[in-house]
Amino acid sequence: MCKSKKWVLAALFSILIIISAGWVERVQPVEKYPTRAIDLIVPFAPGGSTDLTMRVLGTYLRKKWGVPINVVNKPGGNTVPASLEVYTAKPDGYTLLADGTPSCSMLPIVVKNIPFEIMDRTFVGSFSINPFVFSVYPGSPFKSLKDAEAEAKKDQENFTWTSLGGAALHDFAFRQFYKKIGVDVTKTKPVMAPGGAPAIVLTAGGNVKLGGGSLPASIPAISGKTIRPLAISSKVRWPDFPDLPTTAEAGYPIITASEYKSVSGPPKMPAYIIEVWDKALQEMVKDPEVLAQLKNVGAFPFYRNSRDIIEYTLRETQEVKELWGLK
């Protein structure tokens, strides 16, 4: 056989080996997931919006996958400790972060020198979103946000409001409010709370002039009349509170702060795990029982896949930069 034919046969044989190897790699079964308990780390206290919506998620997945979904609350530190625990975990899909606006879009702006890169996390996807409700204690003289605006302009140095330390929906919403009315937020008095539920307690007790929280955290207090709502940051009125105006209707269209709820994992989590979660989240937001549960805790369905939530996060981060006076 001539050398040229031998060379061709050798080349074809090499190609067949490469193709066969690739085919074997493609048909190799991936590890079954999940097969054991999953820890879903919530960087806020129990009773807040993140906690409540993640428990809806946990209940659904427990039934679907047949494994425990442990919702573990680890508040404090502007979500850094909880986030760091997930970043340093094994990327096997069994330690995940209850992620969202505070721990993602806001964190790199509010907290300096965090011990990880925000965009290194594995973005899994989102399933719900919560608007913000401005509220006051029942005996407050404020009947509307306009009343609160007048007081803030009159005595900004003594104007108190609920904050969760910086990286939270409260701080996002209030900065939008102060930007609209032309008040320097650094001259006002934030009153710190470790989570959404404690912030509602501060509001109900009259410990702040203007308070509030996410809709999930606010609903029980509004229904129990321990707080009086002034406006909600959603595009439409909440059906259970038809008399509560949106922030746009109240004269503040700039206030759009809403907090998406998503799941993320350690860097370099395998694609097949993301696919399992993505399929579950898509099915979840179409489940009538889940939709009813989300409504009960004040959440709108908000599905976004891994790629879409990355894009959403980048856009939201830019707005946070502008609100915090950064370029």
C-alpha cells in the first residue's frame, strides 16, 4: 500500500477514535440529582420575604424530588456570611443560596472589599418577585407619602426610616424615595433591623417616622392593622388591598423597587444540576397550588432562567450604582 493511502487510513482511524470518544462522553450518564437533603441558605431572619417565599419553594421541591429542602436562616453582615458559606461549599448542588437583589445586585455597591466576586456564583434562576410597601404605625399623622415627603424635607436630620443595613430592598426603595423628593439620604436617620419581620415590628411600634417592608412581610401586619400602608411599589394594585395605591399613583413613579427571589450556587456548578433546577422552576410557576401560596405571602410569579437572571442582575446593579452616587 502506498504511503499516501496509509496516511489517509491512519487519519480516518484517528477521526473515528475522536468521534467515538466524543460520543461516549455524550452518552455517559450524569450523576443523579438530587439524592439527599439540600440546604437553602437564607441570609435574612425568619418571617421576611426571602424566608417566606423560599419556604414555598422548599415545600414544592420536597414533594417533587422526595428529598428534604432545609431552609436555613443565617442573617447579618449584609448577607456576606451566608453568601460566603455558599461560595466556599462544594459545587454539588446541595448547598445553595436564597439569592436576590440584596445579596447580588446591591452587595458589591453597598459593601466594600467583599471576599468573593459577585458574578462568579452559579446563577440558577428565579421564581418570584416582591414589591415594597411603605407604611407607618396606626397613630401616625401621615396619611400618604406626600405627608412623609413634607416631613422629610422639613426635618431630614430627624427623619427616621427602616433599614436592613444597606444591602436590602428597604434601602433600595428609600433611596428611590429620597432621590425623588430631593433629600440627601446621608442626612436622614436609618434605624437598623436584622430582617424584614423585625423592620415591621419597628414600624408597628412607632419607632420610625416612615417604615415598610416587602409585601410578604407586610401582609400579616396590614391585615392585623398593626401598621397602616401608604403605597406599594408594584405596577398594579394588590388585589387583597384594593384601596392601597401604587407608588406611581401616589406621585412617585421613580419608586419601582421590587426584590426578585432566585437561587444560586457555588462557582462552577455542573450544567446538569442547573438544568434540573430550571425545569423545576418552570413547572413550579405554573402550578395552581404554588401560585396560590405565592399570593398568600405577597409574591408575584417571576421565572427567569440562568442567562436571563444574569442580564437582569447586571441592569439592576447599574441602577443601584446610580442611587448610591457611583458611576
